[in-house]
Amino acid sequence: GIQVEQSPPDLILQEGANSTLRCNFSDSVNNLQWFHQNPWGQLINLFYIPSGTKQNGRLSATTVATERYSLLYISSSQTTDSGVYFCAVANSGGGADGLTFGKGTHLIIQP
Amino acid sequence: DTGVSQNPRHKITKRGQNVTFRCDPISEHNRLYWYRQTLGQGPEFLTYFQNEAQLEKSRLLSDRFSAERPKGSFSTLEIQRTEQGDSAMYLCASSLVLAYGYTFGSGTRLTVV
């Protein structure tokens, strides 16, 4: 199956800082999503981005499918951005619609 | 749109007992997914329905696990003869079509004692 590697595993930043989270995957994909899991465990979908670039407020994401990686940018971090960020991928053309998640990046934003 | 609803939120059961969880997806979503998440790990795919048809099952879904989605609406996940290794958060998600992101429920936390 597809392998997903996320980096860094842990990140501690001060409020107001910017950050870049990376997701590498081992095979072609036609489904890539970024999620934020808040400290209460709720998973929130941030982006559906199998290719290209999207922006939503302070967050943006870019996926370069040909080079098999995706980046999530967080600008002007707030304490509410703390939590775990997951990248998840799938290649339904391979008959597998279920997403494979990475281990996540644990982000802590300090006031 | 009230989001994806999962019940119960918490379940404590004795080893060997059967448990059943329920997921109510967003009403217009035709795809429904079950995932399992253990502490410190990302969610792991279990199974997927498109309408009432179960289209994919992970090898993680042993014969003790069964899922249904009658009439393409809510879904149930049953675990028979629970084991301590089944302790985890069981997450349900739904989506409209493949090209849209998932909406996850809050999960059911299972503890097997």
C-alpha cells in the first residue's frame, strides 16, 4: 500500500509565527486531504488537494503530484492552531478508496 | 446539516462481549467510512460504503467485525467477542463524492477491560 511520511513529527512555535508542514507519499494518488485534530480529538478537514494550490484564510496547501509531496502552510499562528495535523492519501484507481494517514505533525503554539 | 453523529461517545465493555456502534452521516452524503485510531497514531481505514453497498474492507477488519448500512442511511459497526486490542477510538466519516473532503464524527471511544 501507499506509504505516507510527515515531517516534522513535532513543532513548537510562538504565537504569530509561520510554519510549513510536509507530506511525502510513495505512489501516485488521486485523493489527498489535510486534517487538523484538535486537542479534544475532533478531526476537521482542511483541504482536499490531490494537486495544485488552495488557500483558506491563514492556511494554504500545495500538492506537487509528480514529485509526490504536499505542503501545508500556516501563517500568523494562533493558540487555537495547536493539535495534530494529518495528511491522508488514496489512489482509487488502484481499487482502494480508503485513505492512508500519516503519523501526523504535533503542533504546539505557545502564547 | 448537523454534521456526522456517532453514538455512543464512550463504551466500556468486558472482554468477550459484543458491542455495536452507530453512525449517522450528513443526510445528502452517499459515501460512508469507518476508521479506527489508537493513541499517538493516525486513523486506520476499516471499511467504506457507497449508498448501501459495502465496496471495500481493510484486512484490519477481521471476521469479528461487521458493518452494515441498511437503505444507505445510518451505519452500524459491530465487534463480536471483543479483545483488549480492540480498545481504540472508532471514527465515522462521510462525503458526497470522491472529489470532496471527508466530514468526521466525534468518534466512539471503546475500552475493553
